[in-house]
Amino acid sequence: MFTLADVVRFTGGALAGDGADGDVPLTGATTDSRTVQPGQLFVAYRGERLDGHTFAPAACAAGAGALLVERAVAGTCAGVPQVLSADSRAALTRLANRVLARSSVDTVIGVTGSAGNTTTRELLATVLDAGYPGAVLRPTNSYNTDTGLSMTILNGLAAEHRYAVLEMGAQRGGEIAALCRLAPPRIGVVTNVGGAHLEFFGSLEGVAAAKGELVEALPATGLAVLNGDDPLVRAMVFRSRAPAVLYGTNGHVDYFGQIADLSPDGMAIRWRGPNGGGEARLRAIGRHNLLNALAVVAVAEQCGLGGEAIRRGLERFVPVHSRLQLRQGPAGSIILDDSYNANRVSVLAGLATLADIAAPPHRLAILGDMYELGDHAETEHRAVGAAAAQAADRLIAFGSMAHWIAAAAAAAGMAPDRITCIAAPGDAAFRTEHVPPPDVAPSRRALAAQLRRELAPGDVVLVKAARGMRLDYLVELLAGEHEAE
């Protein structure tokens, strides 16, 4: 897909290394020495905690075809071609931008928002692939940063791709605008504005300003697809040169939808839009996923798909792991595994789903700490605690900020004997290993053992927290015990 000569030309770097041949084909790129495949470009740069150059020898030993570095690496890398750049992270994004620009992709679709982005991205990619098999580039992981989008392009782009569906995230203003320069979108989807990363954005208005950078980057010939139920997103119509369509369940919108039937195994939805209406049965659940589906319908029609292809794609979608995923639990219980991450918007959506699919007294919410909230941490945790009092019959608040969740639930009317507060540490330096570190794992095991004794047939358990709280491990303990039985 690209060669060493492309790396030099597109990054503006200088080629070094013994016997370097510019025509050497490269099979992809990575910044992680543990994942290097033979023939890949290994990109080393200095991060906040680690210097990638330290791991270059391991990448070379694993068969890296070339290096993109800020300083030459000797030793085992002496015979590997090296491209020197003043800023190898920035050089990586330039390389990805140019490789994408010369490809056959003519429509980049950017998806952003405070919650639901990965599900919306995957739902959209699935629908487009149903209508245009093999023509869609999508990330293979939750890639939504400059390095993540670059990896998606350099490792996944193929000659048959015509569409690229990319998730665009940010922790600070200007980051989505930079992603739009890397992969210029023709269609932009904004799902919602909520309290994610308030520590960095300062306010909901700051979040909205950052998410709106996607809308501002669209060309006049493009399309903005906006959640009309969210006032801060709806207002973004005034920030776009491109035409805008609104989707939602209330008020005046271009794409209106409703849930016709909801059960623990999925939901039937109906919609109507400028080109008529349709219906489909999704394996995903939750009112928020109705909104995600409406956004997908709007984009799919813009890309030329008819109602039958859209229905087929929606029904083909498989929920993303740990994003409100249904799992079987002990003793005939059901686990709503939403443990991947959390902010107020996504927790409230999870609680609403719990209330919709489970009848009293079978609704248990396990809510853990939400991260990156700064001075807003107490307010945000108390908000979800108050909501839990209305949506759940029992609450287990888990983590170092759990006391705020528990206190707010009690103040909102939940009986104290229905509330359990467990102070427990999070995995501060989150690692990808299945088992959390020794100071984190025992409390999850203890809670799993307690739940296995207490859960009964018909119970539905929502599990929701920041990723670093490692409640994914709790879910695996519960589901694994059931599967072993």
C-alpha cells in the first residue's frame, strides 16, 4: 500500500540506514513494538511517559521493515532503514493523510460526540457494507486519535475502499479540527454533547465547541447529520457550510424514529425521513441506540442506499463488546455489560435501558467511578446517583467516588438498605491484561462472589464505569462462571 520512498516523500524526512532502498514495500505501521508484524513501519516518538525509541530494538528484532524516528537507533536496528523526522508523530499523520488522499476513498464520514460514537461508527459501517460489500474502511479498534486514525488508514486501506467511517475523539479543543485535516470528512455525524472530559473542556459549552469542529470542517458540498434531540448539537447547524439534517424523537426533525417493541434480546424500530419510512429489528437495545440508528439511516441515504439495504444492514449489526452488550449471568440473570467507559450521558442512557427492559424488583445497577471530570466530579457522580434511584431497585456504588453516587441515590428516595457503597481502587495505569493488578482484582472477585450468591432468575444487572475501574473483569467473572456451569 505504501513504500519506504513514500514515507520519505510524504513526511519530508531524511532516509538513513545501511543499504536503504526506497522501493521497499511496507505492510503497514504501528507505534507498539509488541504488535510489530514483519515488514511494518515502526514509528517511535516521545510521549508523556515513555520514549518509543527505547522499544525500537524490539521492533527491529520482530521484523520491522523500516523505522520512522526522531533520532537514529543503533544496535540491532543498524541495518534497518530509518527515516529521520523532527516530529515523528506529526510525520505519521502526514503520511496517513497523503496515503488516504491518493486512495480510491471519495467519502470520509466522521463520527463524534460524548457517548455512543463507537456503536454509531460500527452500525454505520455495517449498513454501508450491506449495500456496498467490501467498499468500507473502518477501524479495527476504538481508534479515535491522530495515531489511531493513522493506524486505521495505513493498516486497513485497500484498493476497493470507497468509504471510510472514522471516529473522531478529543480531550481538548483543536484536536478534532486536526483529525479533520488528517482525514477530511465529507459527512459529519454529531451524536450528543455530554460531560466527557470535563476536566479538560471546563464546561458543556466547551465540549460543544470541540465537537462542533467536525461540522466546521465539512465542505459546502458535504452534509452535517445532527442529533435534533440535543439542543447543543442542534445549534451546530449554524456552524456548518454544508447542509444539515436533524434526526430525533421529538420536535421538528428530518428523520424521526420510535421504538415499536423492546425486549432484552433487541428492539424493533420504525423511522420516517425525506425518502419515506422503514423498519428493522436491532440486536442493540436502548433509546439512545434508536438515535444512533436514525443517524445511520440519514448517512446511508445520503450515500445512495435504499430502504431494503438499510434494513438488512441494521439487522446484521452485532453490538460492540462491553457497550450495553447482553450477557448471561448466574442463576438465569442477565448482565447489561456497559463497562467499557462512562460519563453522565452514557450512564443515564444505560439506566434508562435498565428501566425499560427489567421490571421491579429485578433491576440492579452497579455504577463505578467516572474519570476526567476535574472540579465537576462530585456534581456528575451525584447526578447519576439521583437517576439510579429512579431507574433501579438496588444500587451498588463502586470506587473512590462511590460515596457521592450512594449519597445522591439516598437523597433521591432510594431506601438505604437498597444501597451498597464499596470503596475500591481503580487501575490507574490501565493495562490490557485480562486480570487487573493485585491491588485491584480482589475487590472485583469479592463482589462477583457476592453476586453469584444473591442473583436470581429474571434479575437484570447494569454494569457501568470508567474503563480504568476494571468492571469488565467483574463482568467476565460473572459471565465466565455461568458459561463454565
